[in-house]
Amino acid sequence: MINVKHDFPLLQKKVNNQQLVYLNSAATSQKPKAVINAIKKYYEEYNSNINRGNDFTCKRKDC
């Protein structure tokens, strides 16, 4: 089995000097670093109100 724990920032945490084990996936799932980075980039560079404005960010076609 491939160990992918290093891709998930939350799983790098220690609680009471013990490695965190995350078992609650019914309500929410943890995001890997690649997803966190993509979301961060979207909000930093692309987030706009499409078709409701007349500025550069609203008119972009590469979003």
C-alpha cells in the first residue's frame, strides 16, 4: 500500500506527542496539499464575480 499521509497536512500533526490518526471521514474529508494549493491559487488569482462586472477579472476566459 502506498503511504500518502505525507500529502495531508493535518496528518503531520502530533497530539499529546502521538501521531494524529484521523478516522472521522463521514462528515468531512481531509484535503491533500495539492488541493489546498489549487484552492488557494484560485482565491488569490481567479476569484471574481463572472459576468457581473466589467473589469479584467470578470472577463477572463481562463478561469
